[in-house]
Amino acid sequence: MPGNKGIALPANRDLAEKALIKEFPEEENSILEYYKMVYLFNKEINSFLAASAGSTGEASSLKKMIMKIGFPKKYPTLAKYAVRSTQDVLDEFFKSRELQLALSAH
């Protein structure tokens, strides 16, 4: 980070949130919402991968249409963030470039 200032983020979600809030108290709500989104994203991608594991061959046209309509309803966080860049997501949540830099390194 700028000025040789670094933040060691623990692997534990609660401790990481607390460490970031201590350094960036003005971004407390954004930090909590970001971590909520990240964990929900991971839950949805794991659910999607588990559901897709048994699929074989090319999906039928009907199944593709159902997935196109149903996917965003079943996996809203995954549908919203899966194809966005890291910077785009960080810009959505945070104003502080230093905080964005700390998170993009993890």
C-alpha cells in the first residue's frame, strides 16, 4: 500500500472485517456488504457446480432456455458478478483506493 503501509488480513472473515474496519472506519458498511457478497458468491458458485456435476453432453434447447431464465433467479449474486472485473466490483463497493488495493492483493 502507499507509504509502505500494509494490512495483514486474517483468513477468518470476522477478523478480516474487523481489521479492515479499524483501518478504514468510514467504509465500515461497505466492508461488511462486500464480505457478505463474496461469501454469498462462493456459496452460489459451489451450489451451481454441484448441480452441474451430473450433467452430461450438450444441453437441450429447452434446458438452455430454462437456465437462461432461471439462472439469475436461483443464483442472483453469481449472475451479477461472475463476468465483472475485480476493479469494477471494488469500485461498486469502495471509495478508498487504498482499501481497494488491500483487497485486490488478497
